[in-house]
Amino acid sequence: MNPKKDSLRILLSNDDGIHAPGLKALEKIAHSLSDDVWVVAPATEQSGAGHSLTLNRPLRLHKLSNKRFSVDGTPTDCVLMAIEELMDEKKPDLILSGINNGSNVGDDVTYSGTVAAAMEGTSFGIPSIALSQEIKSGHPAKWQTALDHAPAIIQKLMETGWPKNVLINLNFPDVITQSVMGIEVVGQGFRPPYKSIIKSVDPRGNHYYWLGPIPERMDLGEPSDLTALRDHKIAITPLHLDLTHSKTLHRLQDVF
């Protein structure tokens, strides 16, 4: 998994949409690694889409420029269209998804369209990495942190390699480059229940509901992707496509 720059074919996607600043940052990173970079991203923001497909309507594919396309669907749709339609003669050697405007850590990875694009690539047996930039309320996204650190991390990951049924989830802390306190390979964390629903009334007197924000402070427990970002470290987390819980599987097999 260490092709030369002139032979490495990279596919980029995201969930923030084709015009997102994080995707522009990711393009710079990809071009530092390869001369063969393709972009296939959603036409509009798809945050929270998870690993969903569009099944109840046709998809529209728009060519914006050479090797650059938008799809009016989900991140999963984009990767599927890229691999099966646009790049059918030569598949990508690497898929990079992001850079997401906000972290994708803990149990939130199941909601993430950024992670889902990497999941779809992984399901095709293609090495895939999801990249996200943590942001704090009122802070502008520090894209330069990912720009400065991601190329070397991606290179090292490719040299090391990882199994085909595993994707890499990469999160950058909300600090400038010089304030990054290192790189930590950690597991997926889990937050205590935090989701809230804000209920209000629109100008016509109708109720509407809005999912509330994540609290700034909570007990994060054991070392994880959550604690790595809290400690201003870059979090690298390998995620497995197989969701089977082996211990429960064996226990239930004994019962049934």
C-alpha cells in the first residue's frame, strides 16, 4: 500500500458538500500525495446522513471539471457512483473523506456521512480514511492544522497498512498547528446520554423541534478519541465494519 505519487489514484468525497472549505483543504493534501486526484462529493450538505443510500428517486451526476463531479445524493451514493460509474476502468488506490467541519468521534461516528463515505470505500476493499477537524462554538475551523499534519500521517498509515475490512478515522483537535500535543492511536469513545430536543414555536404558531447541542463539559471516561481531542492530540482510530459482538454471539449460540 505504498504506490508512487504518479501512480497513486485518490478519490475524495465528504458530507459537507462539493463547495465546502474542508474539501478544498483535503484537495491540497491529496495533491501533495498524488497527481491523480478525483473528487465526487454531494451537491448539498449531507451532515448526519450516516451510511445511507438514495433508493426512492434517480441520482443526478454533474461534471464540474476534469475529475471533479457532484452528485445530488448522500456521501455513500457519491463513493458508489465514483467506483462503479466514473472510475470503473481503474479503481482508486485510496479514498479520503472530509475534511469534516467538526469532529467525528465516539458514538457520533454512526451518524457521520464523512465516516460513511470511508465505510463505503472499505466495503469495496479500498483503503479509506475519514478526516475531521474539531471546532468549538464561536471558533473558526483551523484547517491549517490538518493541512500541516495530515500528509505525513496518511503517508505513514499507507506504509504501515491496515486490514481491508477496517477504515481509519482521523480527527484533528481545535488548536493551531504548533499547539498540537502529539498523535494518539485510541479506541472509539462513548459519551453519556447527551442528546436534547429544543422545542419552540414558529411565527405562525406551529411547534417545531431542533436537536440540541453537545454539552461542552462531560465525563469522558477511559482514554479514547474523545479524550485525545480534549488533550489537544490528533486521534487515529481504526474502525471495523464487522459490528458483531463476539462474546454475545458465542453465548447466544450456546443458548440456541
